[in-house]
Amino acid sequence: MNGADAIIKCLEAEGVKNVYGYPGVAICPFYNSILESDIRTILIRTEQNAAHAASGEARISGRPGVCAVTSGPGATNVITGIATAFADSIPLVCITGQVHTDLLGTDAFQEADITGAVESFVKYSYLVKDVNDIPHIMKEAFYIANSGRKGPVLIDVPIDVQNATINKFKYPEEVKLRTYKPTMKGNALQIKKVIKELEKAKKPIICAGGGVLLSDAQENLRHFAQEHQIPVVSTMMGLGVMPTKHPLYFGMVGNNGKAYANRAMNESDLLIMVGASVADRAVSQPDLITKGKILVHIDVDPAEIGKNAGATIPLVGDAKCIFEDFEKESFEGNYAEWLETLKEYRVSMAKKRNPNPAYVDPAAFISALSEKMEEDAVYVADVGQNQIWSCSYAVTKQGKFLTSGGMGTMGYSIPAAMGAKIAAPERQVVAVCGDGSFQMSMMELATMQQHHVDVKIIVLKNNSLGMVREYQQFTYKEHYSMIDLSGSPDLEKLSAAYDIPFQRLYNMEKMDEVIDTFLAHKGSMILECIIDPMDIVR
Amino acid sequence: MKKRIYSVLVENRSGVLGKVAGLFSRRCYNIDSLVVGETDDPDVSCMTIVSSGDERTIEQIEKQLNKKLDVIKVKTFSESRCIARELMLVKVKYNSHNRREIMEICELMNVQIVDMSKHFMMLQLCDTPEKIKLLLNLLNSISIVEVARTGTLALSKCMEND
């Protein structure tokens, strides 16, 4: 057995079903050994998307997604995907081939110091120098990626290490790391304090972040909120924690969120922030969420607490463990009046749009589309104006809403949707992107076709980079620069070239009919919606 | 701005210094000085880092250091709660007019003269960071040729519950 065989054995022991990647000489031993395994390999068309696809899979399966690429450019190309996963705390194990150990540091052909380059975007990284280290490194990598605050782990394996004979293969049963012991259970005293404050509070609110989904605590949170009638808002990464139409849900916060959600958060007297990093896009003025109120900050990563806002009650631990403990406590709270106020805000502060009837209104379209999607469907939003419309108008029921929240990586939606579909072939998966973000990963249409991954793609077409255009419109007084997307391909012809069925929607007239055909179609389909180039999200 | 000393026990592996130093630059934390050396356990190194910042930054530095998987333990203390030492070597140019003055400073401050030639002498001082600073100030009026400093090393004071 050689090192590459050992890596595959480890992947099998971890229950890995799929590996996304792109070969090159330095990773060839790995892709040679994988032929002896039942693990499915998906040949992505550019390495960045291997990480996005693995990330899409991870967010559906709850297990680390795996990608494997070659050294040098293969490794550097994957960095953006890794950084995207890191920003959203998505567990990944990324294996990179590396030049021969003897050539390390010599600027050999296709050599890149990937462990050095990726340091600020990984939870941990390894450069394997001894083949006998492979089993424990693989075990550690999966454990690190998927525990505590989740995130990507990179393993760089020189080609000679992949080819070297391993003395004795034994996959360790346990991980022994003296430097890493994430706190899962919340401190009992702090939990009691939170319950006491909830008893005293008149206007409590829970703000749910992506951490809730990562710890699979959404059911516990919903149950707790329901039981005590506590209103809930969410960050962008927390979309889907509450079904959009839940009576206790008051929308997404942040500068692109609902005005009533921000108001609810600011006016509350007790804010329970859970699994959210309180970053600038969600909370532009941290003062507002600390002044005159009790801030309870729950996070599995102690460094998140107090990073951007000082918490009154810090509570370190896993969201699921903590909400399970909350559920065991009994207390009486009466927030009926507060809920009435919030319901009033929800109606009176709802934004009114004035859509141009000559085009498809993205807001109405997204809301109709998501309403018609299956109960447990996966909605993958890209980045740009499309992301903001998706966040604002997509209706999530029991399904998932995926997007690149922290990094805002354009081109995320198609590869992530592929990974999601591969993780859950029985679920409906729809990627929604703009014509800019679509062109950043349209090469993956080939991957979809080759590997029979049925992803439904919506392209909101406005022939421009809308988010930047809108920014320039207001910040630079309509002084537009670099936003014209002329030269883009005719999507009908492009779809035909890939043998993917295509539809185009020009205005609202036939919207329902077109969406119905689109969703009912078995297999992939691209639906292009022509939207007003001057439409704005704000 | 508060000054803080971090005594960081780390795994003695290649690349760890880069990871810790990278954390400081990436997150815009100051490094006033950084000293690394092996401990009594050859698998463990001790980094002594002196940094400064506001209350929140100082707390974040400790938390972010603790997040690093190669970090075993972080101890943090202010200068008053530890014994801090720094070693400095200074090369000065001397002549018949200032020789006496240099010798007097050396005597008063417990500075050793470790090397000498016709026009140059090398001074050595191992003392608290304040004394090091003081000596540099005193020597400033005399011509300093070169200075090398180790940066601050520190251990928390001996306590019975240590």
C-alpha cells in the first residue's frame, strides 16, 4: 500500500462519497488509487469550483466536503474557494498534490508554497513529509474541519509521499490533540443568567446566524422560540433557520436586510445573538446592539464574542447543546405586546417597489419561484444584486438557502448547487445568479452534463454588473466604470451548445407558466430572465 | 494603549513562528518584540511577545492566539506582574574625551565591556526593558555604532500556587 492508497482508505473510513477536483502530475497517484474505490470523482472545470462544490455538499450533508487538486496553479486556483468556505465556516478537507520532497523550496515546475499561501484562510494545514503520518493527519483533518467552529483544512502531499510504501496502515479511532479542545456545552451558570434575563425582559429577540445551521440547531431554536413566543431575526448566513413565513420570524438584519428587522433588533431590551459574527454587513453600528440592552452572545468560537461588540453575557458553546439546555429550563415570559409591535412594523415598514412593467421584476419573480419550489428545496444564491433580491424575497420553507455570505464570491452558485445536488439527489436544487456571476462559472455546465447533475439555473440578465452599477449610480453620481457586460454570449445558443434546455422570460406576463415548466422539467434547465438594467436593490 | 506580555507555549514545529507572526500582521496587531526559544521540553517552544493596544485588542490577541492549533497555552501579564529581561549589545566609538564618561555609565548601570579595540568598545547589558532604554538614552550623546537587542523575555512572578 502506498501513500495515495492510504489517503483513499482514510476517505473511505470517513464515509466520503464524492471527491471534486482536477488532476495534474502531482496528484496523479491519488487519482490512480481512487479508481479502486467506490468514491465518486467529479471532474470540475476549474479548481476554485471544486472547493465551492465540496462546500455545497458539506452544507447539505453536514460532513466535510472533499476536493483534490494538483500542485502549483491547481493549488493556488483553489484558494478563493477555500477562503469562501473559511469565511462562512464550512467544513472542507482539501488535498493538494505537491512536487517531490527533494524539490521543495527550489522553485520547481508547478511548485507553490500552498500551506504558506493559504494560511489565513484555513483552520489548519499540513505538509505531509512522512507517508506514515497520513492516517493520523487525515483523521485529525476531518476532526478539525467538522468540530468547534468548522472550516477548511488543507493537506499538501508531495508526489513521492503519495508513492512511498506505508509500513502499517491503521486508521486511528481517536484524535489526540493537546492544543485543540472546542467547548461544546455552555456554562451552566451563564445559561441560568440568560434565562433570568429572559424572565425580566419585555422585548427579547433572537438573532440567528449561520452557526445555528452549522450545528444543526434550527429545530431546537424554532421550538424554543415557539414555546416562549420569542421573535427571531436572522443574518444572511442564518437564512433558513426559520421558515420565511413563520409568524415569529421578522426577516434578515443588516444594511441589505429588512428595515423592520433592524428596528426590531435595535429596539429590543434583550438580544440573543447566536452563531453570528456581528460583522459589518449585518451590524453596521455595533453600539446600537449593546446600548441600553442586554446582549447575550452565543458562539462556539470564543474569539467571536467581544470581537465586534461587547457582550453582557458571553456564552461559549455549540448552539445545539446550548438550545437543548435552554429547552430544559422553564420560565414565564410575556412578550405579547412586543410581538404586536413587531407585527405592526412588519406591515408598516415593508418596502414598496415600483417595478418597470417592461421587464421581469426580480423581486416578484424570486418570490413566485421560491413559493413554487418544493418544501425541502435548496436555493443557492450567487453574489451581486441577485443575492440581495434572493435574500430579501426568496421564501424558505423546510429547505436550505445557500450563499457566499462572508466572502461574497461571485460564481459560487452553480458549483455549490452541483455539490448540493450530489449530496441530495432527491432534492430540488435551484441556482440563482446574475449574468456576471453566471459567466464566472459557466464552464461548469460541462461538469453538470458530464456527471448528470441536475441543477436548475436562473440567470437574471441585465447586461451589466448591477451591484457595482448601483453603487456607482449613488456614490459616483452615475459615473459608470467597468460595468458594461457587452459581449456576453447568447444564453440560448450557449445552452444548446451544452445540450441543456433553455427558456427565456421577457416580462411578467407568462411568469407562472414558465416557472411551472422550469420546475417540472426533469433534468437541468437554464431560465434567463430579462430584468431592468436600472433596477436597484436599496 | 496598554502594553501586554504574552507568553505563548507552542508546538516546536517548522512553520509555527510564521503562523503566529502572520496572525499579528493580518489582524493589524502590534509586535513590540518577539522572542522564541525551546523550553525544557524539546517538543515545546516558548514565544514571548510584547504587544500593545486597547482593551479589546489585547483580549482579541489572546483569543486569536488560543485559536491557533499549534498553540498549547497562552499566558498574559502586565509588566508589573512578571520578571522581564532583555539583553543588549552596543558597539560605541570612543576617544580620550569620552572614555571616562562611558566607563562611569558602565559602572553605574552594571554594564559589562565585552570587547574592545583601539577606537571601539562593545557593551553588554542584561536588565529590565526600562534599564535598556535608559542606557540607550545615556549612550545617545556618545556615538553608537551598532545595537543588537534580544527583545523582552518574561516569566510571571513566583507564586506559591504556581
